[in-house]
Amino acid sequence: MTLDATGKMQFLYALRSRGVTDGRVLSAMEKIDRALFVKGLFSDRAYEDMPLPIGSGQTISQPSIVGIMTQALQISPRDKVLEVGTGSGYQAAILSQLARRVYTIDRYRRLVSDAQAIFDSLDLTNITALTGDGCFGLIKQQPFDRILVTAAAEDPPSPLLEQLRIGGIMVLPVGQSDTVQSLIRVTRLETGFDYEELRPVRFVPLVEGLGD
């Protein structure tokens, strides 16, 4: 199932009505078809604004949240971005339309493999997908201009904060339970970090180590 012109207009209108107003982000989300990242029983719900299961106990985030998180990053075309939590690959594909380079890491090898197959089919050559423990970031590629975390931690992981360049931005959900979480934006300053709370959200927890 893919969207016709009317369907795309409705999809974009729904995003705008939920706070996604950045033109570059909307253009990226129009170009990247969410249906490619939703398989099986839920494929006919790919364009609904809701999270959907993707296997390994993970979910693909609802489109409006993907848009809001992407918008909050304020990505420029020369940025190098780290995404922690590849999941379906949908978020990384959106990021690839906005940034120079995207590194995405996930603890589940199968999810990374499935996402890579989609990236290859779309010829998204500026994405590097890796299996690993995203809690520790990607030291060999630091510093990053932007970091996006798609799972909730109690606090922003210190290894990720250290891998953010001065002036860089990280967006992530934080919270001590799966019922009380806030999406925050962290900006690294010369003198420390600035924290801004954006909105309540609900994400799967950020877990250390590799998955099965």
C-alpha cells in the first residue's frame, strides 16, 4: 500500500496539525514511504499516526513524533548525526534526507539487517547501520553534530553527552518509567549543557548490551 497524491496531502496535513511545521522535515517525510518499514499484520496501518510493533519487542514511532524529534534536532546539510535505536530504520531514513552522514546503531542484529536492506533498496548511501550497544555511542566517529536517541533513559547517557560537539544538539526521551517520560533537547555549550523540556512522550526503555 502506497499513498496517492491525496493521501500524501492528508498525511502531511496530519503532521502539521500535530506540530511538525519545518518544511525540510515535511519534505523528507513525504519522500520516505513509512509503509516500507511496516510489515505483516500492521502494514495497512502504516500511515496512521500511531506506533506499531516491528519485532524484538520494539516499535516504529508514530509519524508525528518522528517529525517532532527530527525538527527539534535542527539539522543542517553538513551535519553528522548519530541515531541510537535503529528499529525499523524509518527515522534514520528521514535523517538521511537532511544530514551529510547518519550513523545508526541498534542492539538487535536482525533489526539492523532488515533496515539495511531497505536503505539499500532506496539507495540511501549516506547511512551506516551497525549492531552494538548504543548506550556507549560510537567513539570512533565522534564528535557528532547531532544525536537522536529513540529509547528512554533515566538520564542522558554520559558517553553520548561526551560525543556531542560544542554547539551540538541531542534529542531524547527521559523518564524513570514507561508512563512518565519527557522529550528533551540538550545543547552542548562551552560551559556545560543546556536542557529544554519539549513534551511528554512514551518510548521503550534504553537497555545496555546486545539483544538476541
